[in-house]
Amino acid sequence: MPRHASFRPRHGFTTIESLIAAVVFLVGLAGLLGALVQARGATGQARRLMQATDIANDLAEQIQLWNFTDPRLAANDALCANDPLDKTRKLHRPKTAEYNAYIACMHGELMLRLSGASFGGLQRPVFKDEDKVEGRNETAYQRFYIVRTETVREGVQRMQVWVKVLYLDAGEPRVVTTQTMRIQMGGV
């Protein structure tokens, strides 16, 4: 009688099964890594937006402390005063004539320190990005403001101030705008 080899089940995985499991694991890991990279980018974007908002609010709060007749609060040209929210998005098209004209008609960093007047707010609007290395990966913010003054009635003047913070996020210009209002009654 011929002897037949008895079949015994082997315990463990074959090489093919192990390779398939490794590939499935690596595909899942690559998806997770992509999600983490995207989350880090979104976190950086949110941090820059928050910083720009803080810078705008800082300047708006400083402006509230200035005298109503402070020369830094001189009314802006009509180009800015008539479109303080930049509805035509001139600030989103750098290196164009419209962009340059709009920037030129707003009050900027030089006006903040006009004639030796003290500025108690944020002195240098630059923040380090995620890696916190000095001089590398910094986001620089430009601050501007627009002032529009109008007489409401005799003896009452209203001043509206729009503060704009311009910065680059992933190479694209972004603008944060906040507004403050002041009323002066009596001697104008």
C-alpha cells in the first residue's frame, strides 16, 4: 500500500498574504499622513487669520485712544473713503495700478507714528510660523486704516475708521478688515 503524505494545516501566513497585508497597511498610513499634512496646513492658515485679526483689533483699540483732532486721523481721499471695504478687491491684485493707488490713499505705518506721537500698540507686525526659527518662515502683516468723517448735525461729528491688515497666505493675498466708530459732540 502506497503511503500518502498526510496533509497537515500550517499555522501562520504565507508570503503573499503578508505582502498584501503590508500594502494595505501602507496605503492606510499614506492616507493618514496626507490628512495630517492637510490638517497642519489648515491650522497654519487659521493661526495667520487669527494673528491678522488680533493686529487689526490692536490698531483699532489704539485709534480709540487718539484725540479726535489727532493729525493721524485725517480723512482719506475719496478712492479709499468711498470704498473702505474694497468691494472691487483691489488689494487682492498686487502689482497693479489699482492696488498701488489704493495702498497709497490709505494711512499706513508712517501715519501711525506721525510727528513723534507715541504708538502703544504692536510695534512690529511679524509672527513666526510653525517652526519658530528666527528669520525664517515668518508672516509679515501690513497695517492700514481709512478714516471717513462726516457731520451728522450741527455740533456732532461721526468718524468711521476701517482697519485693514494685509498678508500673504500660501502666496495669495488675504485681507482682514475691522471697523470702529467715534462720535464727537459739542466743540468740533
